[in-house]
Amino acid sequence: MQQSIYRILVVITILFVTKSFSQGRYDNYNRLGISAGIHQFDIKTDDLVTTKSTGFQAGLSTRGTVARHVDMVYFLHLNFHEFNVMGRQTLLSENVEIPFNLLAAKIGVLGSYKISEKHFSVEFGPALQLSEKFEVDSEFEDYILQGYDTFTAKEARQTNRVNIMGIIGVSAGFQSFKISLQYEYGISNVLSKLSVNNQQLKGHIEQLSVLATFYL
């Protein structure tokens, strides 16, 4: 990840800490959380043949009460995404799974409707993902992607650096610890920087996550 992304992470982390303290007026519930989890990541597209793979994420969040049945959750996560694109070494070879990965920072805000006070809630909201290029091992760089005659894995590394995500999920647990299950879908075109024969590729991120959050 480039230095610009690291600088963004530092600034956002400071904002999160500031936000956590500013919510102190809600004395009944206001916590800074540390999260870690795993996820399955894929890109839904008709232009590439992909398969999902497992990645991981970790970060910070703040959860504060804004109404009797509503919390707001602000989060910053660092994500390591993995997925596979089918391709072959030569036009006559069999297709294999080529592993791609992506390091990204994700910031977002979720509204949390409390079905059971402090124990079970439904959550939804937007997130913004900032990333660099896809990474692929050097041994696969010249593999030709399935469905094409010359388009290689190395040429497919470009990606939209800023992606808007929609998130919906549930959280269950206690005041100091929660488990969350979240589904995320990319609203923006993550493949907008790729084109073949003057045709822009289209694809949207799809992610299913399980997160554990410890509240301090």
C-alpha cells in the first residue's frame, strides 16, 4: 500500500478517537471497539470468471447511543482481500485459478436498530473503500484470462481506487463483546479502470464477513 493510503489511515484514526470522545454525552452507552474477523470476497462480473476466497480484516470502531432504540457505529477497517480469476498459461492450456489480492482501507457508518437492548441489533449503512492495484504473483502475470486471447493477469491489475459499499448485517452479544455478520455489495464499478478492445469491464464487490468486536 502506498504512503498516501497510510496517511489517510492515520488521519481517519485520529478522527475516530475524536468522535469517540465527542459522543460522551450519551452516558448510557458509548464504547471504543477493536474488531477482527474473516470474510469471503468476490467480484460479481460477466467479464471475468472469478471464484471467491477468504481474507481477513481488523480495525477500530465506536458505538454510541443516539436514541432509545438506535446506536450509530463508526468504523475503520484494514482489509486483506483475496479472490481468484480463471486463466491459462497458453491458449492450449487448461484454465486454473489465479490468486489475486487487494489491500484496502474501509471507513463507514452504520445505523444499528436495537431489537434487544445491547444484545441484538440489525445494522445497515454505507462505507467507502480505498485501495491500490490488485496484486498477483509474478508466476501468473503472463497467464491469459479465461474468455480472452491476449488479456493477461498483469494487465488486469488496475482497479477503481475508491469504491462505495452498501452494508447490511446483524450483531449479537453483550455490552463489551459482539459478533457481527455482515453482507457488503459494491455500488461502484470496481473494474472501471479495465478495458479490452475498447470495451470497459464491469464488476461489483461482494463480501460476506464475520467480525468479533471487543468494546473497551
